[in-house]
Amino acid sequence: MLLLQLSVPALAALPAAARQLAAAIAASGCSVVALVGEMGAGKTTLVRALGEALGVADDVSSPTFGLVHEYRDGRGAPVYHFDFYRIDSVDEAARIGAAEYFDSGYLCLVEWPGRVAALLPVPRLELTLTPTGPEAREIELKIIN
């Protein structure tokens, strides 16, 4: 079920879109957000903007080599950011405790979710980023049951 569809014409519009997304994520009751998009679509840039919208004070960066970064939102709650692009197997994700993170009830933002699909809970949110220009993106947020 589609929850939100946004057109982001330029990077300058990303903070406002991130605030809308943060509100929709909170209202959904789902804590796992699978970010889907091609290489260079802006997944990490969007996570950075979401972090700002949530009050994360730390510098948000891609956890490509560490697989997961933990941040604290403005209320002190954990926000977990995963990047499974370089993961070798679902077993590797299981060994780092991905399922436990996903079951924690805290916000989990998951880049390259297809690589760990067997571990992802249902229901969850799927956020799809589609480039439509040099800085323009279409964003869809839906619930996967």
C-alpha cells in the first residue's frame, strides 16, 4: 500500500521531503525501512537528510565497510543505518545480528535490502528512490505486508 509519493526537484528540496518521510515513517508503526534504488540514486544522501529531520547530531555517512552505523535521534533513541552492498551472504548479515536489530523496534534504515531479503521482517516499509534528473528524484514509500 502506497503511503507517500514525493517529487524532489533538487537537493535544496530534500530537507522538506525528509521531514514528510520522517512523519510518514513514524505514523506507519514500522521500524524497518528498506531503501531501494540504483547505485548513485541518493540513498545515503536521503538517510543523511532523514537523520537531520530526526534530530541526529552525528555526521551520517555510508556504513559500506562496517555494514551498520548507530546514531541517536533527538530523543536519544537509536537509529541504525545499514549498507549491505558489499555483504557476501545472508549468513554474514545474520552473524552481525541484523535480525536482532530489525526486531529491536528502533528505526532501521537498510540500503541494498535485496541482499538480506530473507532477514527482513513483514510488515516493513519500502522507500524507492528513482532519479529523474541530475538532482531530481521521485520517492515512493509503501508498506510491504
